[in-house]
Amino acid sequence: MKVLTVIGNRPQFVKAAAVSRTLRAAHEEWLVHTGQHHDDDFSTVFFEELRIPRPEIVLDIHGGSNTSQTARMLEALEPIVRDVEPDVVLVYGDTNSTLAGGLASAQAGVPVSHVEAGMRSFDRRMPEELNRVLVDHLSSLLLAPSQTAVDNLRAERVAGAVELVGDVMVDMAYAIQPIVQDTPLPSSFPSQFVLATAHRAGNVDDPDRLRALVALLRAVPHKVVLPLHPRTRARLEDAGLLDEVERHLLVLPPLGYLDFTSLLVRARAVLTDSGGVQKEAYLAGVPCVTLRDTTEWVETVSSGWNVLVDLDASAAVSALSRPMPSERPELYGDGRAGERVVAALASFVGSR
């Protein structure tokens, strides 16, 4: 079996780490990195830390609007799909790289398999929601992380085959969290802190919402540690807010997966607008406050581990004071999703 895998951003690098080594043990994989996350903090360091096989092809496509970026990826991927002649193309998640990889392959008549299929926030304002819906409806094999995702796909009557495999991020969390738990933090680091991340266009590109975000982070009655995404740093600089943030918060450079997870497992809570970090917090048993009014990880909310507050500072402070739930059910699988992904791909290709 020959698989062409298309990835482009931090969460996809982590997900690929759970699949690619198992896949390459018995099959052939061509790994394409679109370049969507292109600096070392979001790219090279993840391949090195997680021992992901180095990409066979790097496209270096980044920047621009969602439309122009996706268009450039489509143009670059078309000859790659044609020349590699894969049995199936594997895409992850909900980024522009996901959509471009899926669309270029489906248009070439090559079946597409979507890992993390069926996730829905039901918020079409989000580019990620548009991407995941479109990719699910052009995929031939949909690999779902949860029963909720399966139910969403059934309700939408997708044309492809649906299989519940669990979440590949669980595989990585189970492997990495025990290791970093024993890694000491610098002695100067606060003993109690809230870990924050913010990068979504809806929160940082609008100056009014960016100011509301800064006000919310400053209102938190605990030390806030903020690994600063390059996009967010640029917007803060443009708005004249970066100095204020650096005075009142502990601002860090972007972190690799191991360093970020080391902070996550020690945080008293997480503030984030990232879908992936919501789930990582749940897997680490850390309460999450989500700076959005919708989420695709609805199970984390219904189980009591996640609260949606948008950019309401008082709601965020209130959510941070809530008691931790007494139970944390196994919502997303047992840590063997990567194996199931490879088995599902082999079965699908073998049946064609």
C-alpha cells in the first residue's frame, strides 16, 4: 500500500507522529509538508522531538488569505498526486492543508481518508469548520475520533465509509505526558500558574476583540503564562498592546510539543482558543476555559472539564474558580488509534 500524507501545522505534526512510524513499518508513505507552519518553532522542532519521518516533499506555502493559500496548495499538490500515484491520500484535521490535500486528491480520482472526521462546532464562521465539513464529504474513508463524531457523520449522510478508531492525539498524550511530568521547570517559574494560548483570527485579527482578549488575560487572578504565537505577537505589536502584555503576563516564545506539554500537565488551568489544546487539557486532567462560544470537542464541555466563555472576562474568572470534576471518562479512545488508522487504511485499499 502506498499512502500520500499531507500535513502542514503543529497539531498535524503531532498526529502524524502517532501514525507514520506504524504505517512505514509495513507500507510505503510519502509525507508532504505544505509549509503552512513554516518557522522552526512550529515545524522543524516538532519533527525532531517526535521523531516523525522527515517529509519527502516540503512546499513552503504559507501566508496570504485562506483562499489564496489553499489555491496555491492545490496547484502545488496536483502534480505530486499525479506523480506519486498513491493508493490513498491521508489528511488530518481541519486546516487549509487538509482541504487542499483532500480536494486535489479527490479531483484526481484518488480516494481520500480523513483522520479526525466528524468533528463539528456547527459554527460556519470558522474556516476550520468549513474545511472539515468539505473534506468529510469528499472522503472515501472517514476515521472518527469519538462516537459523537460518528453520529455527526451519520446525520449528514456522508458518502464514504465511517470507522471509529479513536483519537490519535490520545496515543501521543499517553506516551509523552508521563515523561514530561518528571522534567523540572526552571526554579524561577511560578509554582501556580494558568497556561494560555490564543491565535485564532476571530480573536486576534479584530482590534476590539484583541483588546478584550488582553483585558481578560489581565483579569485572571493567577499568574498567566502565555507562549506567544507569531500571529498573535504581530497583532499585539500592531495594536500597541505587546508591552502591556509583557509587563503583566509571563510571555514565552512558541514552544515545541514536549515543552508545551510539560507546562500543560503542571498548570492549574488552561485558557485557550485552540481546539487541540482543549483536548490536550482534557487528556492531562487540567480544567479548560475556552475563549470561544462554540467548540468541536463538545464532550469536554458536557463532562464538566471545559467551559466556553468567549471573551467575557468575568465568566472566565468564574470558570477558573469552579471545582474540578470528580470523573474523567475515556472519551477519545485507549491510546491505540494510530494502529487502527493503519489497519483501516490497509483494509480499505485491500478491498478495492
